[in-house]
Amino acid sequence: MMAAEPKTAVARSVGWRAVSDVSAVCQPSDRMNRPLRVLIVDDSPDDAELLIRELKREGYDVSSERADTPTGLRAALDAQA
């Protein structure tokens, strides 16, 4: 069996409710121990940790990076190119 390719997500912080309901967009079978790369654009490390914790609770194997400035965002996006 081939390893699942990691999904990539870019989360824009527009409020916790906007990004917290993972179950609304994914089926349970899609979430279980699936790798997920997340770029969090938020100036709050605490909010980023809450998002990561929620994704892990939903069964994702999360790899994340947080950017809190335009320069940091560009650097994170360039690193993925």
C-alpha cells in the first residue's frame, strides 16, 4: 500500500469558528491519520496551537508553519515552491 500524499492547506485566520469545523468539509475516513501540511497566517501563537490541536484531535498528522508578517508569509510560500 502506498503512503498517502500529504494534503496541503492554507488557513486564513478570520475567526476561530471559520477554521475550526474540520468535520464539515471532510469525511471521517479522510481524516484518520492522514498527513496534513498547514500554513497558518495569524499573529497569535496561541490561536495557531488551538487550530493544530483541533486538527490532531480530528485525526490528522499535522505538520505546520505559522507566518505573522507579509515577509514571513512570502518566505513560507517560497520555501514550498
